[in-house]
Amino acid sequence: MKNAYEVKLPDLGRSPYTGMTKQHYIECATYLLERAFKHVASIDIPLSFPVVPGKTYPQPNDPPWRQRSLEFEALERTLTLAGPLMHVDPEVTINGIKLRDYYCAQLYNAFTPGHPNSLPLPEDLPDATYQFTCEFGGLFKTLLLLPDVIWPYFTQQQKDEMALTISKWAHHRTTQNNWRIFNIVTLSFLKKQGYKIDDELLKSHLLWVASYHSGNGWYLEQTYNYYTISLFVVYGTIWNRAFGDEYYPDIAAAIEKSAQELMQTYTRFFARDGYINMWARSICYRTWISGGFPIAFMLKDPTLLDPGWARRLCSGSILQFVTREEFYENDIPSLGFYGHKEFVLQNYSCPASPFLMFLPFVCLALPDDSPFWTARENEGLWDELGDRSDQVVLEKPGLVLVNHGKTGTSEIVPGKVYYADQNYSKLAFNTHFPWEDHNPHGGTAMEYSFRSLDPRDVRGDDINFYLTGHTLQNESGRNAEFTTSQSMLYNGVRAGVIYRQAILRKPPNNGVGYIIDLAEIIIPGGVIRVDRSRLAFEHELTLGHYGLPHLAGRKASVKQFWDNTKKVITAAIPGRQLALIVYHGWDSLSSLVHSGRNAEADESTVLYAYKKRTAKNPAMELMIAVLLHKMDDTEWTEEELSPIKEIKIMDITPTYSPLGATITLSNNQKYEIDFVNIDGNRTC
């Protein structure tokens, strides 16, 4: 029997694509908790999962409060499943333990000073921010949404005892951006229960949060990422309905407006089958972004999403993971994407952290007659696309969302990336080709990878290109490795062409001499890249395609051929194929087998283009390439591998910009590549 969740007795009448109905969500949540509660011997045992070696916490020399954090995070994040289950069945038991009794007992212990399992108080720790604040936010988001769960079962005396600890953490220092939401929901819960709070502090947090809205429904975080959906919109909407509409209607209206804006393009992030994209940090949270689907039906205008499409995508995203055996480690969701992968993790995560991925189970708070449950599944936009590819431009966060009708995949093209981080800095992210870790030897997947051959760098005596004669922190060993972009800039979309810039070195290290101007034309199943190299010194450069995992140990099949206009290399595994075609500006095509860099398998194949320029002052040049993908095993046709009919390169464009091109596609559609004023159009 498969050691993963399976949809039993699928309802193919109401849900022809996933078989999932409300009852299946209940069964899935029960299944996941049954596995988790294998680690709970009795009602008196705090929920704690085996420590996973690696970068996540707790580490061997951590202070004792980290153990309390580990337990509290497990308790709170499993409540993401347990809370909705208790809402639909207050008497629900898991492995012989009544959930209500267990969570009431453990929360009381955690919030009662002096108990062996009690949380530390802020004054007992150095003044800083702690994971406890985050988990308080998650807990009281759930209790605001589900007021019938847990809290009513405490005596008034117990509530008063616990409120002291809750209040101290609610009023404690927080950090910027999304963390303020944790204090907001905790303070709001206390006030709603009749406890005194600092109202001015709550209002201050609310105004700060509202100030982060940038447009298109997106909020500024460390950079733009899924936290907009999962915290600002999901937590924010729950806060609105439970508290904000009554106490702070003007601020609630601002939060509501941004959520409604986000819903206009929200579905574009998901593939036809509901797959999510492995993008941004906190990747082990996976489907937490799908929490926006049930939340859409808690908005004041619940008609913004097609309910049948919303449930189809929400269910598909959950099934993307819970049906895979490799997804589970120690009977709980692994720290990774499909399986445990260190390169996608952050040190603020612990074994319980992935349970936040079950945020979409807030759908169980929706009544049985909600359109989310009653509508018949459909495929929305995808039925209209055919083989076309459609793109939506989100100007404010600098994101382009691409839906490929031909392949059923969706892509995120990021434009505002402030720092070097593989979670954000890829040229594109695809729902069915999860990103790979950087290869310092070149050939990094879906990146421009750069190595300096400037003799000053090679010798390690770079003088910052100023005439001081002094060496400034230039290590020759570090320069021997390939690096990727240190930031990505968004420059707008004009006449169907996406313009960005990859900055390979930032000032003061002469960032002006390390720029690749990016121009992309989306085509069915791929992209045409007409990128302008402004790399001013000797260098090597690679352009990688998506990585292909070696599933079940089977290597990818690689083929290479060329004619008088182009070079082509292809790679295939069962059900997925890639093609990389270069027309201009590249020396060669090749492939690498990577080990330990792919999210799906221990080994993978990456196709890449390569060039080497050794002139002391390399010329600017256009690098013209096509990157295609398929989700079937059919042979590539000559038509598919010949998307460009004609290339006309211009030294000066009609707008007086250096080095552009006219690209004529095989269907005779023309695109003008013009980098006019690209530096002046930067946004980040």
C-alpha cells in the first residue's frame, strides 16, 4: 500500500480533475495528523518531532529556550490542521487522543509560568525578537477564525492566567514587515476577549502594515514573495472579518482593497494542474500560498474568483505533495520541497515548520453551502489558452506571470531582487521544473553564471579600478568560482518585450561594468532571450536552462545538432523535455550532470550555453537564445526548434540606443528589441 495520502472514493462528478470535496479535505487532514501524532505517546507529552541534522534549528549548542520554541512551533503549526478539524467535529480524536483535550492541556502548560513546559517570558531573555512571536500570531489567527475551537473550553481562571503570558509576548518587540501581523492578531484577540491592551501600539502596527502595500495587491517584504499572499492577505482577511471591520474599519478597508487587487491575478501563479512554483524563501512552507483560495470567499466581494477553478487549483496544489512518498520524513512533511534538501532551507525553520503549508485547510471554516464547496471543478483560463502562452505584468512588484497553454506550466519572471539569493534571482521559475542550487563551476540552472578572467582579479590585486594603488578585499580564490547576479532590476514591459537587468557586481566594485541587459519574448512553451552583454573586462559566462532530475536514477537523454543559423541541444526524461537553441553571441552548447543540486532528485542534467571573452576591453554584444520546455515525450519538430525566422541586429536603433535588434518569428510576428534608457528605467 502506498505510504502517502490517496484520494479514496473520488467525487468525479463535482471534482472531475482532483476528486476532492470537503469530505476529502477532512480525510486528508486526519491522515496527516495521524502520522504526526505517532510522535505523541499520551496527552501529557508535548508535541515534538525528531531533530533533523543540517542548518535548521535546534542546533546542538542552542540555549534551552530553543527547545521550548521547537515544541511551541510544533503545537501551533499542527493546529493549522487540528483547528479546522475540531471546527467540523469538536469530538475528533487522533490515535486515541481527543484533539481538544490535547491542545487545551498543552497550551495551558505553555502559557502558565512555572510549568516545566512553559514558554519563557520576554523579560527572561535578552531583548530581541524570537520565534515565539511568530507562533503566537499563527495561533491567534486560528482562534480568531475559529472562535468555537479551544478557547471556550478553558475556565475563566485559566484564561486569566494564560492572558498574562500572551499579553507580554503580544506587546513585545517585533521586527519589520510581516512580523507586525503576529502582534496585531495576538493583541486583537486579547482585546476581543476583554483584556486590556495598548491600543496605540496596535494601531501603530496596523498603520505600518498598511504602509507596506506597494500595489497590485503586493506588500514589500525583504523582497517581494509569497508572504504577501500567506500573511498579509490570509492573516489580514481573517483579522478583518474577526476584528478589524468592527474596531478599525478604515484600516480594514485598506487591507480589504489590497486583497481584492491581489485576487485579480492570483490564479496566474498556479499551473494547470494546480502545481505551485518553488520560488522565494521559506520553500518548506510549500502550499501556504494556496490559503488565498478559501480566503477569497471570506472577502466582502466573494465573486472575485471562479469557485470551481479555485477549488481545483487549491486541491491540486495539496495533492502535488501529500500523494508523494518522498514528501514525508519521520512521518511528517520533510524539510525541503518534495524531499529533504538543505539548499532550500533557512536556519529559522525546524522540523515542525512545514505544517504551515496546510494553511489552505482554513477552507474547512467555510460553510457547506459555500460556492467553494458546491461549484463543479473547472480549469478556468486554461480552457481558453489552447497552445498559446499568456502573460500578466505586475508592475509594482516587478513580476511577470506566464501561463503556457501548450505545456500547462506557469512561470514567475522576477524583476526586483535586491541581493544575491537563489530563492529569488533565477531568470525564471517554473512550476514543473523546480530550481536548482548554484554550481560554482559554471552551468548553473536558469541563471547567467559569471567568472572574471580580468588579470587583476585572477592575481587578487584588484584596486577597485580606481587609481589608488591599494588592494581592496579582492580574493583570487573567490574570483576563481562562477557567481550569479547580485541583484535583478525591473525595467518594464514594452511592446510585448520584458526588460530587466542582471547586475553581476555591485558598486563600488564598478557595477557599471558588470551588467547584462535582459530582453525576453514569451513564446508557446518557452522564451526567446535577446540579452545585451555589457561586461567590460575579460570573463567567462554560462546560461543555464532548467534542471532535469534523474528520477529513479535514470539519466536524461541528451542530443545536440546544428545548422548554418543555430546550434541546438536537447535533453529528455520521461514526461519532460528541454531544448536550448542559440543563434548569436555564444561559443558552444553543453550539458552537465549535477549532484545534490536538484529539488526532485540527487542527480540532474543541466543544458547550458558557454562563452569566453579574453580581450582587455570586450565589445558589447547581443546573446540570442531560445529556451523551450515540454511536458510530454513527443519528438521535437523542426518547426518547434526554429522559432526565429530572421534576426536583424542594429548598432543604433531608431530611438538612438546602442545595439538592438528586430526579431521576426516563424509566424512572421516581429519584435523590436530596444534597450533605450534602460538604466534610467530601473526599479528595484
